[in-house]
Amino acid sequence: MIIEKIREKANSLKIEKRAFIDGIFVKAIDGEIMRKVSPVDGCDISGLQSCTEKDINKAVSAAKRSFNAKIWQEKRLKLRKKFYLILPI
């Protein structure tokens, strides 16, 4: 009974498969997608973007740019908390 409920909940989740870089969801630069099978039940869980060093460099550059702009640091804590609570994690 519990396992069925867990599977039902898991199947209802919308999982974002793109990378989140510079404030938006993007596909991997090389367009590669990971092919995977769940070790739990053998279901196909493919579709995650397979990021490479190029994607990582892009993400790090965006993070440095954002950090140096100090926009986020100057926001009040309550406002930052609101953003964290709505993130699709």
C-alpha cells in the first residue's frame, strides 16, 4: 500500500531535465542526453541533459557575474527567502 502511494506520487512529479544556468533552464550545449534505467524498477529515466565542461564554464561565468553585480546580496533576507521557497527543487 505504501509503495503504491510512493510510486503514484513519484509518477505525478514533473522533473525538469534541463540545466539551470544564468536564471533560465537550458539544454546542454552539445545537446547530449543521458540514457538511464532506474535500478529500482527498470523504468526508463532518460532525458536529463548531459552537461560537459562547456556548460560548467558557462554556469560558473554566470555565477561570477551575478556575484560581482551584488544585486542579490543587497536584497532583504525576507525577499531572498521567498525566492528560495518557490524554487523547483
